Amino acid sequence: MKGLELARSYYETYGWAMIHERFGAYENRITVGLAGEGSECFGFDDEYSTDHDFGPAFCMWADPEVIKEIGMSLQEAYESLPKQHCGVAVRRDTRMTGHRTGVWESGDFYRRFLGMPDGPEDLMDWLRLPDSYLAVAANGAMFVDGEGRFLAIRKKLLAGYPEDVRIKKMVARAAVMSQAGQYNFPRCLNRGEAVAASLALSEFINHGMSMIYLLNRSYAPFYKWKHRGMERLKILTETRQMFAQLICERLTAEEKQAVIEDICRLVSEEWMRQGLISQSDSFLQNSLDELMSKIQDPRLRSMHWLQG
């Protein structure tokens, strides 16, 4: 069983009755699910994931007034649930992992991952947050939707970046893609700087994959899962294989440069399809001023390309 399935089964087998019978008066004010850190919250867990921080567990989110009244009792009841389910030992928080499961005050959950209890509230908040932080705060699955602010904040996050921020982040990613992949990668190779060329290629791959998530109005996860997660995207899904080609030792430098140019061409054509530029140009830097002109907020529009 995958981690999310195991978590849901553990809740349905033991957790629901515990909440219903012992905290029935608060039942509709508690949201239950699993989200946050860990490959299982993204659905990326596999046989290698079971060697640490794995096992049946779920989260319960509630507003401060509920936590004040029953938070400690609810956590104690959660910890008293059976220690094994489906032949797998239950996962508990440890000093190394910190608090991941059990009872959460809604604001504490978002403060943990985003640094703000109510999530981003203005465009500058959104701009400063790394994609991977937002991916962690909005992943997982809800088993029971309760009343309270947890789901209201989650709904805001799941809607994706405000358009001005999405465009500004795409400008920043494209600036690095163009500089590192289209310009510096071949120049470093021509100078015999193999290490610098490898770093330039890595920068292109990292920022290029982030670009594909932004084009899909999605948050790119932590680097370990960024390429894996592209299989779920709907726009420019073919680039997932193209990025993999860039690390293939059998490809010559010229062939890799051709793949880089193809990726940049596809990105530019997608910008045009989304109405962000009027004419496609495979050298991405040539379109950045036009992209910036689509931003409405003067603070974002006045920033340097690379900011964001």
C-alpha cells in the first residue's frame, strides 16, 4: 500500500471512531488527512521509502479555539491508537523529523512550511516563497473536510500563483535558462571548461523544469522530486524526456545544445499560446521585456529579470 492509502486506511479503521466517540461535539471542526513533508504526501513513495519515517499516520487540523479546548486530549487519544496497521508499524514524530503527524493548529501548519500562519497575503509574499515550500504546504489528501481556516488557506494555495507572480517567476526562470543553457553552456565547452559547462547545464535543467511547472500553474517540488513530478503535468509533458536526454552520456555536446534549443522553442511557443507574447522567439531572453510588460503590479514590473 502507498503511504497515502495506508494513512487513509488507518484513519478509517481507528481514527474515525476515536474522533466520533470521544470528540463528537468537535467532529465537524476537525479536518483530517495527510499533507506536508515526506514522499508519501506527494504519492512518490516506493519500496525505498519504507526504510525510514514510513508507516500509518494521519493529521488532524483545527482552529486555535478548538486546539485550546481539546488539543492535548486529542493528541493523547491519537497516540493511544493501535501501534500497527496492515502489518506495518505506525509512524510517530521523532526528534529528527519533528512534528509531522497528529494534531495541528491550522496556523502552525502553514507557519511551519510558509513562515506565515495564513499563507501568502500579498504579491510580495507570493514572490518570496520558493516553489517547493508551497508544494509541501498544498500536497497530500484530505480524508474529512472540517470547518475552519485550514481548508480556506489550502484552497487559496491550490489555486496557484497570482498571475503577476507567475509571470515574474517565469521571467526569472527564463533569464537563467537563456543565460546558462543557450549562452554559457556552449561557451564553457568551447573554452574547455568542462566543470563550468556541467554547472551551466545543471542550472538550465533545474530552472527549465521549474518553468514547465509554472506553465502548468503548478508548484515545483523539492529538487529530488522535480523531474518525477513532471509526469503528472499536462502542458509540455514531452519535455520530461528531453530533460532526461541532457544527462545522457551518449549525447554529444552539439546534440545536447539542440535539445536545449528545442526546449526553449517549446517554452516560447507555449507563452504565445497563453497570450503572454505576440511572437515566438526561441532565444528566451529576447521575450523577457514583453513578458514583463504583461505584469500589472508596478513593484513586480520594475524588478530585474532575475528577481523572483
